[in-house]
Amino acid sequence: MTLLFLSLAAALILLNGFFVAAEFSLVKVRISRIEQLAKAGKPFAGTARWLATRLDESLSACQLGITMASLALGWVGEPAFAALVEPVLGWGGVTDQRAIHVLGFAIAFSVITGLHLVVGEQFPKIFAIRRPEMVLLWCALPLKFCYAILYPFLIILNVVTSFLLRMVGIHGASDHGSVNTEEEIRALLREAHVHGNLSRSEHRLINNVFEFDDLIVRRVMLPRGKVVFFDVNEPISVLRELVRRTMHTRYPVCDGSLDKVLGVVHIKDLLTVPESDESFDVRTIMRPPKKVHETMPISRVLRHFQATHQLMAFVIDEYGTITGMVTLENVLERIVGEVDDEFDNANPNIVPAGLREFIVNGSTPIDEARRKLQIPLTESDEADTVSGLLMDHSGQILSQGDRIEVDGAVAEILEMKNDSATKIRFWVSETPPISRP
């Protein structure tokens, strides 16, 4: 009889471990991964998906199984182990029956509790957390069988549980499988990067994709003052010389200024124009201009480029005035970083000039300055560049030699052009660096 009880105790410990493993694998596994395994025809993946889509009932089945196995283990396990221990105590010289009984019960309780905790709880729990998909596939078929047998009890358990949850103000369906927020996904990406599952470039690329839809055209456009255009009033020889000097691929065509945009010319179109044809009118080869609002998300601008097959657009403000120009390169650089061709000016926006000292281009985007200078520059709704931010801080038009205190640094204006700071010296204070990908 003792041997039978010992065998039954071992079986109950394993049964408890089975339900524990099933429970933690259900909680830990991603339903999307189970869907992939089911589509791939993995054995028992369909059953695992069936259980995962009924998570509340499946977890109730696991809890009921754990409770029943634990209670049964206490009923048969301790007496069986005590029956083995008591004769050993008698052979060891303990003759008092009361002492033998008490010591036997204490030793049996300790052994059965240790086995229950290690084999029936800790080991299956940690194993299921580390290998949730594999464990759930192993447990799926027997767990579904238990689910079917215990179903009437599960209904009662879930009704009572739902009632108690409503009593404390929790309503609605289970949110075990709630979708991760963007911040939670970013945290998972940081953790994956720290543990070496994502390289630094992969981490930065994915973070840039998250930020992509939050950016508007005004923050990536080429400002109006830097746009090079063809004037229809100039002869073709002047326009050719402009192309040789600036080396761009596309040029706006205007009548005197950007206030009168007529179209866009691709440099390939000029190759068909004879060198000697001074009477050529550039309007005969231009394409109609496309315009976008300065507050349009750049994700929509990208779709605009894809739909129109014209990779340049003029940016207008709320009054219809052209404030700049945006190209496909400006948009894609927000994901992949700077992409310079053979003719781009490769001068960096930020150049070290000493210990915690930097020379910064005034048109540098605020987020780039924050990342490279490692200072917490405050965002501004009115400014997109370092020059604009400093003007916003000072509350007036900047002048050469002005010094402005900003978050974590002091800025000195070195050069001005058209009331805009073009070159700025930053002295960065000794502040903890900002953690950014």
C-alpha cells in the first residue's frame, strides 16, 4: 500500500508540474507565433491555438488542475513518506512513539513540500517561460482533454470570477493578449539591442520608422532661401551654367521668384536641347508643379511621390505662400540617415572644436543637435532648426556675438545671413548624456 501511495504521490507531482507548465506557457506565448506555427502545419499547433483563443477558460482549467493535484498530493503523499521514515527513526534509536510520529510527519512534510516546489512548481514554470511555444505544443492535447472534462466546473469558476472582478470595477473581456503600445515595443527593442539580438544600426532604423509618421513636411523640407531655381527670363546658356555650378537633378521653373512657380525640369530634359539654341524656352520641357502643405505628415508625402511619380514638391503654408521644397531624398533620410551623392556638400552639420565645444550649422534640425551634442534641447512648435530654437529662446532677432543659454549649453552666434544664424558655437556643460539609439 505504501508503494502504491508513493507512486500516486509521484504521479500527482508530475501532474501538478504539467498544469503549471501549461499555465505559464499559455500566458507567455504570443498568439501571433502560434498562428504562424498552425499555418506551417506544426503538430498540435491547431489545438494550441484553440486553447490560446479561449485563454480565460484554459487558465481556469490549469488552476483547477493545480489545486486538485496539490490537495490530493497532501492527502496521499505525506502519510506515504511518513510510513517510510518512521521505521528508519526506530532503527536510529528513537523509541518514543509520539516523537517518531512527530518527526516522521515533519520529515515527510519537508520532503513532499520540497519535491512539490521544485519538480511540481519551479522547474516547469521556468522551463515554460524559457520555451513557451514548445511547452504549449507538448501540453496542448492533454490540456484540451482536461478542458473538456472540467468544462462544467470552468463555467462556474468564470461566472464567480467575473462577478468578483465587476465588484472591484473591472469589466469587459480578458486583456491577457492586449496589444503592446508603441512605448512598450520600443522598450522591447531596447532590450533586444542590449542583449545583442538587434545591432545598433537595426535598432536605430526601427526607431526611425516609429518616428517617421510623427514628422511633418516643415521639419524635413529645404527652406525657401536655399532653393535653386530656373528663371524663365534667363537664356538657356545661363541656365546651363547654373546646372554646372549646382549639380542638382531637378530644378523648379519660376517667373522671377518662387512666388511664381511654373513647373519642374529634370536635368535629363536639358540633354536634348542643342547648345546653340539660345532661343529655347525652358517651359516647353517642364512638368507641372506639385504642392503639399507644410503640416502634412511625411508618410503621406511619400505616398504622394509614389502616386505622382514626381519626386519633388513645393511646400506651402496656410496662406498659400511657398516656404520651401521637399524631395524624396529629404523624406527617406529620416529613416536611413543622411544619403549624399557625388555632388552633395558632405560638410557635417556639427563639428567638434575642442573639449565639449562644437561648431553647429544654424540649419541643423533640433533632434540631430540634441542627439549629437547630448543635451536636452527643448522642442519648439515654432522652430525646426537650431537657429530658430535660439531665436525662440532669446525672443528677438539674433545678432552676431549674441550668447544664449539653452538646456545644458551656452550658444554663441558666429555668423548671420538674412537675419538667420548660419554658424553657432556651443559650449556643452558636464551633464549626463541622453540615452538615445
